[in-house]
Amino acid sequence: MKVKLLNATPLKIAIEAIRRCYDSCGDDLGKKDLKLLKSIIKNGHTSTIEHIHFTFDIKGISRAALQELARHRIASLSVESTRYTLKKLKNIDIREFRYEDYLVETNNPIVDKYSRASLDHTISCLKDNVKNDLAKYALPESYKTSLIWSINARSLRNFLELRSSSKALWELRELSNEIIDSLPEEYLILFKDIIKEESNGI
């Protein structure tokens, strides 16, 4: 999995929104403004940080993780087309084929065994000239995909709070950590109160 921050709204935009609500003043990101920012987060008055948007390039997550990601509705997803990625499988050189290039491995030998078998069946469908739009129904949930994901700071707080939990799908916990690691230091003030330590295991 790889996560790269492509764009982020300047933090001063949220500061301007907070100033409008609280009649604050001072220089950009002055002490009073940062204090107000911490205060609105602490008190749950986070509509002002909806003006901050982040766009991430996310590569190498599974279709299972993509389904979980799609549950966070106040976000925009532009996902790599399975129809086009299946063209690579159909024309693959078996001498260069590696399952780990196409599948997210869970480290559970039973699950990974059947995921590989499903991918083999999908390749067989393609070799038998089954159309891509039908062949993709045979794909395992572990099949890798990539996307561009845009989300506002308030919704990202919700995502991180839920998905950094030890109860969350392990892949989403990893994604949460990667997202946090991709953010410049100045933005962490928006999330410090909800960031959880990564839980090991699956």
C-alpha cells in the first residue's frame, strides 16, 4: 500500500472561517487562532474545518478495503477501472507472474490460498475469451486496486476515528496510519485527539 498527499487546502482557510464565527483577529495561524482551532475541535464544533480538503493518491489496497472506504460517503473516489486492469491479466507472461503484484496478502494461509485460486480462475476466464465485465465477477476481494480520494477534514476525522480502531479491518487501520504519515505537521492539529496507536495483527 502506498499513500501520497496530492493536495491540501491551506489551513488558513479554516482559520478565516473560525474568525468569521468567533470574531477573532490576529496574524495567520497566530496563537489566538490556533487556540480557537483546538477549542472548536475539543467542543465538536467542527463545521469550520469542512473548508479544508485533502486529496490522496492511494495505491495497492484490496477491493475489500475499497468497499469499506466507500462507506464514508462525504468523499470523492476515482477508482482504477477493473475492465482495463484485466487486460494485463489476459496478456500476462506467466514467467513474470507473481501473485503479490495483484493480490493483497493477509498472511492467513487458507485465505491467501483461495484468493490465489480465484485469481487463477479469473485468468482462465479471460483466456477463454470471457468478456472483462463478466470475468471480474470471479475476482477475489483481495485483488489490488488504486484510486484518487478527496475528503474534507471533518469527514477525515470521522474516518480516522473509526478506522484506526483495533476493531477496524486491518487494511483500513494501515491506511489510516499511512494517511496520517502523509500529512504535513501543520495539519496534525486537526487530528491529534483521535489518532490511535496502530494495532498489530489481523
